[in-house]
Amino acid sequence: MENYYTSSTLLLPLAALSLVSCNSQKKEEVRQPNIIFMMTDDHTTQAMSCYGGNLIQTPNMDRIANEGIRFDSPWSKGRPGWHTECVVMINDIFEGGKIDIHGGGQDLKFPHHENEIAQSMACHHHPIAHTWMHNQMINIDNQKMSKSLGNVIWAKDMVAELGCNVVKWFMLSSHYRNPLNLTEEVLNSVKKEVAKVDNVIKSVSLYLQVNGLDGNEYCKETVDVMVDALEDDLNTSLALTQILNQVKVLNQLMRVKEKDDESILMNYNTLMKMVTVMGFVYQPHQLSLDELELYKKWLEAKEVKNFDIADKLRSELISKGIL
């Protein structure tokens, strides 16, 4: 389990759980025990049964899905073969036609995923995946997100508006097998939690720089508690709770008058390790010599209660993105 300390992300956002990616290049003929599956130049799909040698050709899959087209086959009316496509693709890419984790929405469990399993059993006599992870749906104000209701929100638009950390925190705040409900109230709560992490990282980073404290030591046991939650059926909501607990620890260390610099540094590094494992992006501002001098002057003005000077310096620090 040492790898999670050096990786900047875990197999987190649920969209990243699929281990197969398709590219736009045309694939050569792929032969299976019972099926020949080909993509042709005119973007049609051809599948041939090795039993009868009868060619079944279907038009573009997107058009079929939208129009509900059925086609004739030697056995009965046929439907688009996306179950077969998945089985063939996995068998083509992964040895033995089996993957470790197969992700997908709960609504695909039947018939899509069960058909994949059935075809894999027929071809290879084993299931297509070791582990299935079916995620629940996203609701908008307690309504299902769907094109027909006109309430679809694109992930790229959410990231542009709210920032990646807020979107990630929202997505991970509920277990992947539970539905997510996007409301203004929920978003406000998520923003506050992300701000708690951001504020303590920013303030402690400045404290460490001003006092010339540096080092990489962290508390592995604390990080392990968070990782244990992830290993328990990817319990991301509990993992986020562990991050907030670490935020509390740091805030308590910073509030006392006689500060323990060594403990502050270790717990700061621990928090940074935790957010990195979860895939959050926090990049504390690194002070230049001029900025460091400006920040020290602000601290001195506050210390002697020269609030007029302190307010001016504070405004300057804010404009530079330091506070």
C-alpha cells in the first residue's frame, strides 16, 4: 500500500473507475471463439456468428440507440450489440478477457452488465470482471438529472464555476452506491468544508515560511486511517471526515500561544498528504523575499496594534493572493 503516498490521485472520481478507454482509431478484425466483430469504413458494425457464418450488419450505434432500430438476424429481431462490443473490447485489450474493476451506473446493471457477464461466460467460462462498482444517479433539487427535464449540468461547467476542489468534494461526499442530490444548500455546505481545508493550509504554510520551518515527515498512521476508509468499499465520505479531523488538529495547534513548531510541521505535512491522496489540488503560495518582508511588517503592525498600517498591509497582501 505504499503507492498511495507517491501517487497524486487515487482511483477516485467515480468517472475514473472504468479501466477501458476507447480511441477513435479503426480497429482491425478481432476474433473471438464464437464471434467476429469488425468496425467498417462507413462506421457500421458487423458481427458474424461462427456457428452459421451469417453476417449481421447494423448502422451507427448512436443512431440505433436514439431511433430504437431493430434488425433481422437468423434467430430473431436483433438489437444494437453494445454488450458484445464491451466483451470484445475487454478481451482484445486485457489478457484472458477479464478486468479487475468494472464501473457503471446502477441503471446499467440489467440488462447491459448482466448480458456482458453472460457473453463472457459463454466465450471464456468466467465472469468478465472480478469486482463490479455500480454508482447511483445524480439528482438536481431532488429531481433526476436528464436531458428530457432540461436540468443537465456539464462537469466542465461546474468546475469552471465552482473550482475542481468543490466539485470533487461534492462528488465524494456521498458513498458511490448512494444517490447524490445537488442543491444550493448542499453546495454551500461543501464550499464551507473546502474553505476550512484551504484556510488552514494557507495560514499554516505562511507560518512555516515566516519561521523558516521545512521538512517532509508526516504521520503515516493518520493517513492510514483515511486509506482504510477507502479500502472499505471506497468509503469516500468517511475519508473526507478524516481530512476534516486533521484540519481540527492543525487549528488547535495554531491557536495556542506557545506553539509546537515540530508538531505543526508534521501535522501540516500529514494533511497535505491526505488531500493529495484524495486528488485535491492545493498549492500554497510560496513567498518571495519581498512578499515575506511585507508579511512580517503586517504581523509586526498587528503586534503593536497599529491597525491603520496593519489594514493597509493586509489589503496589499490580499491583492497579491497571499491572504
